[in-house]
Amino acid sequence: MEAWESQAHSFQALEEDDGGELVRSGHGQQRVRRQRMEHASRSVRRGLVRYVVLVVDASEALNDNDLHPSRLQVYRQAAKAFIREFFDRNPISQMGVVVTYGGKASKVIAISTSPQEQCARLDRELDAVEALEAAGAPSLQLSLELALALLQQTPTYGCREVLALWGSPGTTDPGDMGRTFGQLTELSVRCSVVGFGCEVYILSVLASRTHGVYTVATSERSLDELIMQHATPPPAAPGRQDDAAEAIRMGFPKFRADLPGLCVCHTGYTAAGYQCPQCMSKVCELPAGCPVCGLALVEARHLARSYHHLYPVAEYEEVDRSDGETLACCGCDKQVGEREVLLRCTKCKEPFCFDCDELVHEVLFNCPGCCTAHD
């Protein structure tokens, strides 16, 4: 069945409740979302240290109001939510932001580890775009070249990625896109695109040549889901599957409240901070790269949270309830109805509802019934 056919036959998702009223069944949607989760949690080699450049399309096409209140506002909220989720799941990774409109691309913020500063600068940039009467068309080539300039400075052991949020039906490029694609492939940059409205051929070519993923959202909800799929580290590129392991030097600074002085990351005075164990400089937040000696500064919890991507929780099995049995969820103690998906831990055999299954596999990283994280 084609995508438009599944949308047109939405009456098939209706069911009759106990009171005789028609309600929308979420059983099929839950099953589809669970299949996506299973695909994302497979035990494959992943790059835990990621350097990502987020490209946000802010062109004139984003003024359309097919999404409320406009595509640009929805893209703004989706981008900010992704930035916060990205650093929550990848605390030792870094991200930069690029905005394209008017046939050009501008750097909002370079590769950094501060989600608060990135969201604030993105808001200021998009506010300036909204003040313009005509934002013009986006430029894919200039956005990729600017992303390449940012990623060239990153270490070779990290996974270099570009994620584009694209809402325009086309692009304005001044040069040869084949040459730009070749540079991306040479530097092992993985490019993925989340679009809306229609599929653009040049974007599908970009994703296929760089081993990325190109998806097109059909609603605001699917847009959020497709963007959040990129918060989990993707499998390593085919050319890097057999790369030898490489040691990464990191420092574990201690918080000092009795160390007033200059903060090297913001060049301002602060009364407390974290002292770099190598050069004794002070930074105000972690994780971060020391601006003086370049040492990666992290805490043990950051490494532990990233390490869980290599050993995901074993997938729960779906319970066949042909007899109409109603069970209570082990996580939230909610009675799981016959029309809802019920899952069971393969170790402790405790039942869980669909919402608790998402919570366990994406946030907790261990089963509350048996406290087992992995085999």
C-alpha cells in the first residue's frame, strides 16, 4: 500500500469502545513505532563521539501555514528539541548549527557542547529571518561547504555527520554539486535529511552517496519522530566498520567552589568552576573541550550514558492476548487493555505497556523488573 493510500483509509484505524463510540486505535501506530525502536537498538558498531552540523532551512517556503502556525515555527521547535535530546543521549559529542536562506548559508554557532547557547543563537537567527519580507530560496551546496569547513577541524576518530531539516521544494546552488558530494565522501561525512511536503531528488542522491537517511514527514508528529531518530548514534559507515580502535585522551576535572578567577570558555569572571587536570585552566560547564590545551573534559556519568548505546537493553517480546487477558504494567501499574500493545521482559517476564517500553529502552537503559541492562 502506498503512503497516500494508508492516509486515505484512515477509517480502518477506528474501533468501537465499550460505550459504543468510535475511537481511533493506536495499536497499529504503536506497532510501527516499536519496529523503528527495534531497528535503532540493534547491536551494531556505532560511533559514540559524534560531530554533527545541523542545517536548518529558513527559506521563503517555510512561511507556508500547512503546519500551525507556520513551517518555520514548527521547524524551530523541532530543531531546539533535537538539540536538547542530542546532548542528552550523546553527552560527549558536539554540534554546530547552520541556517540557509536567500541563496546563502550562515553559521549560527560553531562546533560546541552547549545546548543552551545553541538554542538561544538559533532563536535570534530565525527571529531575524522572520523580520525579512522575503527570505528567498535555500542553498544546499553552500550549506554543505560551510558544514565541511566546520567538520574539517574535528578529530578523525569522531563520526562526522550533517543533518538537514529541509522544507523547500528545491535549492539554489552556484557550482557543481558532484564535486561537493565527492568532498563529503572523501572526509567520510554522513549526510541525512528530514524533509516535509515533497521528496527532492538532489537530497535523495546526497543521502545515498554519503550512506545517510532521507525521510519525508507527512505531519507534525511524524516530523518530530523522524528528527528524534537521529539522536541515537547511527551505525558506523561501511568504510569504517573495520577501523582499529583508537585511544582518546580525556580529563576528569573536579568542581572547585573555592577557585575564583577567569573562565577560559567564556572569558569572564566566575566564582566556581571545573579545573582542567592538564593545564589547570578553569571552565564553567561540562562536557567541554579545554580551550587552552584541547583536552576533552567530561564526567564519569557522561561516558556511562554514551556507553549504553553499545549494549542496549534486550528487546521485550510482545504478549499474545487472544484470550483478552488484562494485565497491570510493572512500570506504571496501569491496566493494559485488550486493544493496547503489551510487552514482556525476556528475563524477569514482567509485563510492560508501550509507553514504559519506550522509557526503558530510550531513557532508563535497564529493566525496572530485573534491573538488567544487557546480557
